[in-house]
Amino acid sequence: MGELKSTDKSFEISKWEVWEAWEKVKANKGAPGVDGCSIEEFEKDLRSNLYKIWNRMSSGSYFPPPVRAVEIPKSHGGGTRILGVPTVADRIAQTVVAVRLEKELEPKFHADSYGYRPKRSALDAVGKCRERCFKTDWVIDLDIQRFFDSVPWGLMVKAVEANTDQRWVVLYVERWLRAPLQMPDGTLQQRDRGTPQGSAVSPVLANLFLHYAFDMWMAREFPTVSFERYVDDAVVHCVSERQAMKVVEAIRDRMEEVGLRLHPDKTRIVYCKDANRRGSYEHTSFTFLGFTFRVRAARSKYGVTFSCFLPAISKEALKKISAEMRRWRIHRRTSHTFAQLARVINPIVRGWMQYYGAFYHSALKPLLRRINAYLVRWIRRKYKRLAGFNKAKTCFQGITQRYPRMFAHWRWSRNFW
């Protein structure tokens, strides 16, 4: 503990802050950056590595290395997007700054901002959106085009300066913004705007920028209009189509004013159609944080079925999960026991159930039943005497009855048809 005490430096940064940042980075795991150093390798000389970060940050001599650019497919298809992967040391340094900023900014953020904030989650945003869709008939599904690639630096740094008196925080934010991207072919790409999506400090910077560019502007210009925002993904609720058209045009002008642009095709005005709202319009559904809101069958507490505007797992999310399940190749893992298979997939499946099953979980059941079908194929492949489908099915049903909690998804579905 004595070694965690700071000595006189240009900037007052404690060694304890660096240590806590390291623990967060280690817990989040992640891939190596441009230096190829993994978390495991970094930890081999942990004391020396953490000291270097603290010493350089405290003296003002810390300069971030390039950020490794990784192309990943977009969740909705249609090309790829660039994810920035900083080095392990750089992630620790960014986390130190991010934590300092969060402490000062958290009390100031808008109540309807949910992204990367303590005690708030994407499910909270979806739940609030669901509640407001019952009360208002129209929704603006906002999509800011290439936000992380196009956010202007000048306004972002100005926002940071307005919310902290720590010179070193502003200094390192500016350096991180200017850090080049190392592309997959090894070339360095210099940037003049944007903040790489994937860095530890980007979420808090994005929230801060949109706090002024969107949240406070909406509260000032349209105080009666409610919204939910999760970083750059937002939904706005309106009482009429006329109001929605007026608000979306104002938001479009506002985004251009701050150097951003609404996506011309993905930004839409949506009618919340259900049993009581039976109008006919072009758009009657939208997707927010992996959930598609549209008219669905619901049942009252008296057992009466009616139509309601509700969220459920989106087709894009179902497709992504389905692809991951196929990659498991469960039926080929014949060297595993049934219990070992459960230990491998349960943490992942439980996460899907907790998130996508939070609303209208029956939409997730067909996907979970596919896991059971894979398990039956595993039985048929592993045991020759159970190669017949009926024998394997009987065996599977016996296991589900004897060990009903072995697989996480059996809590919802033990069938495969």
C-alpha cells in the first residue's frame, strides 16, 4: 500500500487510480493492440508496466500509440464497421481519465440517457421506451450516420474543458483523439475527426458530446417531448404525425449544426399500431437496442388475447445468435459429456435469456429449442445404440426429467419441436 502513494509530479494522479483502472481492464479482457501484448503478457511484469503508465501520465509525457483497426460486420448487415483496439497500457490510461470524467459528469447527465452509465442499462432504456409507446402514438427512430467516425473534435474538447478543471484530462483527451489508426494492412491512417469505437474513453466522450448536442437541446427546444438515448441510438416519442415531422426536421438541422448527420434512410417516423390504434401507415415497427417494436399478440390477466405494441428480440439478433450456435458444432463434440456441454454453453445462453428474454420471451423459445435439437444429434452421434431418432429422443427426455436444471434454457423449453 505504501507504494501506491504518489510523489510530486506535474499532474496529481494517484497510483491507486492506475491500479483500479488495471483491474477494470483485466475484468473486461479484450484483444491485444498494435504492440501485440495481451493482458496475460502485460501482467507478467505488472508492477513495472503500471509504474510506467503512472509516471508518464503524472509527468505529462504519456503519448498514446496508434489504435489497431479491426473490421467487424455490422449487426444489421450491409458491410463492415471499424472497431478501434488500443493497447492494454493505453486502455488502462484511458480508463483512468474515463473514471475521472464520469465522476464529474454523471450528476449532470440527462435522466433519459442510458448508455454506459452506472445503475442504468440497455434494458432500462427498452423498458422506458415500451412504457412510452403505450402513451404516445408516434415514434421517431433516429440514426446518426457514422457518429463515432464523424464527431468533430473541437466541440468535443470544448465540452470536456467546460466540465473539468483538470488540465491533464483535457491534454490526454486531445492526444487520444489525434492518435492514428493502424489499418489491417499495416498502414497508418491519420484522422481529423471522430473517436474510435471500442476505446475505454469513447463512451463517456460520446455521452458528453450528445448531452449538449441532443439531450439539453431537446429539453430546451421541446420540453414536452420525451426520448430515450443509448449513446448514439435514440428514440423520440410524439403525440401526432405533425409533431413528429416538425421534431425530426429540427433534429436534422441540429445535427448538421454540430457537425453530424441523420441517416436519410434509417431515420424514420413510425406509427405505434395496435388494437386501439388502427391507422394505416408506411412504417409500423422499429428496432431499438436489439428489440423490434411492433404489434404483437398479448394476453390480459383475464386470459383475453388482444393486439399490443410490444418489443421482442429482433430478426437481426436472432440471425446473429443462430450463427453463433451453428459455430458451436455441438453435435460434433462427442469427446464431451453432457455436463461438460452444459458448462460450456450455459453462461452464453443465460446471457441471451437475461437480455433478449426480458421482453416477450416467447419469441426466443424457438431458438432455444434448436439447442435441444443439437443435443439430440449429439446423443445420436456419441452413442451408437441410440443412433435412431426415437431412441435418442427418449434418452433426451429422460435426462431433462432427471436433471431439469442442467442446461440454463431448460427453464423455458425442454422440447425441440
